[in-house]
Amino acid sequence: MGSPIKPPDEENWWDVPVNRRESIWLGLSAIFSVGIFGWMSAWTRIGDQNPIGETYEISTEEFQEKVEGYMDEAERLDGAIVPPGDDVYVAGIRFQWRGLPVVVETGKTYRFHLGSYDVQHGFSIRPEDVLSQHTNLAVLPGYEWVIEMEFDEPGTYHVICNEFCGVGHSSMHGRIEVREEVNV
Amino acid sequence: MIFGLFDNDYDEDGFRTCGVTGMEIHRTAENHVKVFGLTAVVALLVGGFFSIGVSMTRWELVGLLGSESFYKWLSLHAWNLLIFWMVFMEIAILYVGGPMVLGRRLPITKVAKLGWGTMVTGALVINYAIWTTSAPDQAPLLTSYAPLPSSPYFYAGAIVFILGSVLAALPFFVTLWQEKKWGEGGSLPLVTFGAFATAIIAVEALVGGLIAFVYAFLWRIEFLGSIDAALYRQLFWTIGHGSQQINLVAMVTVWYFLTHVVGGAEVVSEKVSRTAFVFYVFFINLGAAHHLLSDPVVSSGWRIWNASYAFYGATFASLIHAFAIPAGIEAGRRKRGQGGGLFGWLTNAPWSNPVFSATVFSIILFGFVGGITGVVMGQLQLNMTWSRTLATVGHFHGTVALGTTIAFMGLVYFVIRTMFMRDLAFGRLASAQPFLYAGTMTFATLMLMYMGLLYSVPRRIHSVVREIPGSDFSLSAAEPLMMIFGVFALLAIVSGAAFLIVALASLLLGERKVPGADLVPDGGVNFESDEPVHKFEMRGTFVITLIFLAAFLAVYIANWYFLSRLWEIGP
């Protein structure tokens, strides 16, 4: 009797045969496990969406200087920052996004430098019209995360903070304007 | 009256024989199981109460609480349910799986009592700290992500609670040591083996948690000048996710136990099921890395290796149990002549017994809802579309509410009948309760997932669907789903309350009734047959697991499709 609350009936329980269907299931499970590992691993090479980029340790003051310097230097278009080059700086500070709103071009690869002036924030982007297309990245104080992004559809992309950062957290909102051409 | 709950008849040596399981139960083991179990039920009551404010605030039509209260209620909901309800139950499960199953007394009972007292103290301090949070401190939620400060009492309470849990687990380890030293030798019963695996995983998690909270505490009292946000995240999740792995392994152990004693299930292969537990011990705690998938700092190789539990070693183990446990029911019932076609063994099972129905719902819903989504969102890239949205909240309600909580509800019913020896009050309500809770909570959980995935609704936020303060933009497209969620969340709360009413009424007002035929499977627990169990048909289970794999693949492919529609991110 195969009771789970008694020691196994057979002393050599390791040698008791396994039911054929259970054996088939073990095979399927093993293939599945290795398969999804392989796919995830392969996507880092063949896929276009990977949360991968260089991280730099940086003090809050240094990062603040960088971001504020970038903002001073950048021109404005309809109240939005136009990045002078390929670098876009975004910093979370309770309860706003420094560096947003920003206007960027479709088809151009930007390096987003994500960081925080105070606590942890969540950098969550979605286009206004297709809410199911969204992405969520962590923003940590003390670190600058440089992650590349290239938008292919023009439109307004809304950034919401989705990591709790204090009682006013739900008002923390910003925009990325994606246009086919940005002419200042 | 309270002491009347501890008055079973024992022989001179303090033992009695359980009429349902045939186990030799010592007074010390039984009384401690009761105390830890009752404490867990109180935590469920408290945490369940706070779910009212959480769900009825997120349902912005009602908008019950203001911003400041909401985050406090959310924190209290999380800590009481995810931690206190679960961990008190798990200590009780260790005492069942150790001394009770092995027919031993509970050793070092003073340590067990001290552990209980310490855990209760920690839990009270945490509840107090969260409730009295005031600026500059913020409600900790579950994670207390530094450098956002929480009350210093919160970190202190967490440290005390963790120490108490380690103390309370010690008698279990001593029991195993005694069994190996003085017992008859040979292998441990499977349930004890599963409890042992749970305990090892628990100690890893608790030690990690101790480091995390001591680090944060020292920073909060300004002994340390600064705290590294990334390091804290990594340390926190050793216990943050590790504790959920304890829930999982304890739950699987309970599945083996309850399907056997009330459903007549048998272990179809000791080798396969034990190997799966060993896989858990090696790999499951690596899964804590799931929480750092959309993070900077940690390398992609580190993330892929850990979040996949090393080539999905722990997922493989769960897939093994996904077959072995239903197959145990199928083979066990076929052996008793309760087969009948492909699924007759399942349809003619004792569904009116809430212990059985709760266990089976837990198995099915954990697998289909919590398990599949956990693996999917635990993939490096897919995590970007799940992380910190309501879909994540849906996932862990699939695991800890639909899975662990329902299983533990079944276990509480079982303890009420077999250890407290009380008849279940409101018999029909008791039979219906697992159906009600499983049904309503499943809907609420699915709505959370849809809102997160299809409408990008964040978690841990006071209001965002109807209105984002100071902005014209909102996620109001999610409003219809939020309406459905709100209604089903309310119904789930009512169904959860029904559990508490049945449990507490049975304990306090129920008639004393020696457990018997109402719990025992057809032919008795110890049904004997010459035919070995692995030779019985398992085709019904095979079909169910193939459907499961198909559902898994469908969800997997759909998620990758959604991801591939995104703009380009990363190199």
C-alpha cells in the first residue's frame, strides 16, 4: 500500500517500476523545462525586447548633476525636452519624472539613462492607444541603468511610477512623445 | 471552553490512536498543532478583514480609503495573510509531518512554546508598527524597499518574528534526529520527507531574511549611514520569495497527506515523488531572482540562471507532482473499485467533504492559475510586461490564495474534525464553502491578471484607473474589468468569511464528535490489495496533465506574442 504517512512498503523502493504514463510525463516535462529555458536564452540574442543594459554605480549628487545639466542643455519643443544626442536622461524623484516629457524620433535608437534622486521607482511605459503594449523597469537610487530603446510607432507614451514611493505615488506621471520627425 | 479544546483522551504514555489515519498521536504534538493552527486562523481573520479596504479602494467606484490609509491596509493585508497565516500553519504542518506521522512526542516543547510566543510578539509588533506609521516613515507594504523608510519597530518586529519561526521549527529537526538515532531505521514516510524539504528551504529563507532585516534595521536606526537599494532587494527576496517557496512545498506535502487520508490516494512512485522534493531543495530558492528580472545591477546571465531555477529544475519538480498527486487519487480509487471510465474516479469522489474538495481545488487552481503564470512571468523578458502590474498580484493570488490558502482551509477543517473532534457547524455551508471561495477568487484573480496585462494597470497604487491626479490621462479602459473584479472580490471576501464562521462556530459551539466514516475514503485509509499501485490505470490523470501542458503552452505563446509587439528594448 503506497501510504505517504508510512515508510515505503518495499525496502528497495527505488527499484519499483514507474507507471508507463508517468514515465512519458516525466519525458514531456523534461523537454518542456529545457525548451523554455532555451527559448528565453535564445531571445537574448535573436529577440528585440530584452531588459539588458549596462549599470553604473553613481552617487545621487553626481547623477543629479548629469540629469540637470542635460536638461539645461536641451532645447524644448512644445514644452518637451529634445535630447541633444542619442542619450535620454530620466530620473525619478518623489513624485515626478525629471527629464520628462521628452520628444523622440521613430526608428532612432536612444540610450535611456534611468536613475533616481531619492527612493526606488518603477519606470512603466505604455502608448496611449494600445495599453496592452507596456513595459516595466526598476529604477534604483545609487545606480544609473543605460538601456537602449527604439520606438517604431509614433504617439504619446505615458510613464507611470509603478513602484510604491510614498503616499503621493499615484500622481507620478510623465510622457514620452514619439514623432516621425523632430525639428526644433 | 477554550481548555475544552485540549481534552482528548490519551493513554498513560500520552498517546492515542487516530481513528481516521491510524497514526499514534502524542498529546504534546497534538496540542501544539492546535495552538499554531488556531493562531494562524486568527491571522487569517485579521488579514482577511484588511482585504476589504484594499479591494474596495482599488475598485475606484467605491474608493473606500484615502491614500495614506490604503497603503497601511495593503501592508497589513500582506503581512497577516502572506506571512502570519502561512507561517503559523507551516509550523503546525511540520509538527504533523514530523512527530505525528512518526508516532513520537514533540521534543523540547519549551522551545516550541518560546517560538510561538516570539512569533506572536513579532506579529503584534509588526501590526502595531504598520498601523501607527507616520511621516517620514511610509507603510512598508510587504517589501519595505529601502531607502524608503518604514517604522523602526517594523524591522525589529520582522527580526523577532523570524527568530521565533526558527525556534518553532527546531523541535521538528530534533524529532528527525531522534527518529534516525532511535527509530527502526529505513526511509522516512513521504509526508515527513516533504516536511523535511520544507524545513530546509525555510531555514535558508529565514536566515536570508534575518540578514536583510538586520541590515535595514541598522540603517533605519542610523547605525549604518546608507543602504544599498540593490543589495537590499537581493537580500529581501531571499525571504520574500523564499517564504512563498515554503508555502509551496508545505502545500504539496499537505496535498499528499490529505488526498491520501480523505481521498484514498496512494503514492504511485516513491522514487519519483521523493526525487521531486530533492529537486525543490536544490533549486527552488533560486527562484527568488524572479524579483530582480527587470532590475539593473544584476547581469543577464545571473538572472537567466537563477530565475530559471537552473534549467527549470524546480518547475520540473512541480510538473512531477502535478502528475503524481492526481495519479495517486486515480490509482488509489481504481484499486478500491471506484474507477469507472476515464474520470469516474474523480467525479464519484467525496466532493461533499470540504477537506477533499478544498484539496482538489487547490491542486487544480494552483497549477492552472498560479503555477503557469509564475513560470511565464519568471522568464527574463516576459517579466517586463508583468512586473509591478496587477497581473503580478493576480499571479500570487493564484498561488497563495487559490493554492495554499484553499489547501490550508481544507487542513483546518481536517484538524477541527480529527484533532479538536468537533462536528463541522453549518454542514451544508461547510460543504459549499470551498466551491464558493474557489469560484469567486478565481474570477477575481483572472480579472487582476487581465487588468495588468491588457491595460497596464499598476499594483501598489491608490488610484490610477479612473484618474491619475494632476493628469488628463488615466487607465479608464480597464474600468469594466475593474467592475467585475470588485464584485468578485467582495464575493470572495464573503466566501472567506464563511470559512471563518464555519471554523470558529465548529470550535466554539460545535458538538464533540469522534471522526469516522464521514472522512474516511471508500474501503478505509489502509485498504489492502495484492496488486501494486503503479499497475493501475492512470489514463484520466494523463489526459488532465496533457490538457494542462496545452494550456501552459497556449499562455506561454500568447505572452511571447504580446512581448514581440513591443518596441525595441535592450541591445
